[in-house]
Amino acid sequence: MPAKGKLIKVKAGRANAIGLATHYHAVPKGKPAALIGSSGLLEIAINGDSAARKLRLTAGDLVQVLLSRPKKTLNYCSIKLPN
């Protein structure tokens, strides 16, 4: 989880700002969220639907993870989904 006072935003596919959620049911039905799964990896999900289908994500697509404080971006990385 991010350090206190820091925010995480994920950009993937058609979603420009996906927030980090603590669990799937913390997200309104049909809305995207990023979560740290039980394996410790970042997961992109939509409560009650397919994130891959709704966000038009496929293997090899770019995903950006931004770590920031309010009004100031500290760091980000871009990753490609594995094939």
C-alpha cells in the first residue's frame, strides 16, 4: 500500500484515472479499480464485469502507474501487460 498521504492512479486502456481500492466490493458495480491482489501484483478489475473487455485491454497494452501527492506528481512507471 502507498505511504500515508500518497495517492496511486492507474491509466489503462480506455480508463484515464483508476483509483486504488482495498478490495473488490469497495468499488461501485461497473466501475474500474486497481487492487493489490493476494499474489502481491497489481490487478485491474471492474466490479461485476470484465476489465479486459470494458477497457479494451489486451496482452501487450501499456499500463501507467502514477504515485503522487496532491498537486504534485512524484513518480510513475509504464509497464506492458505480458503476452
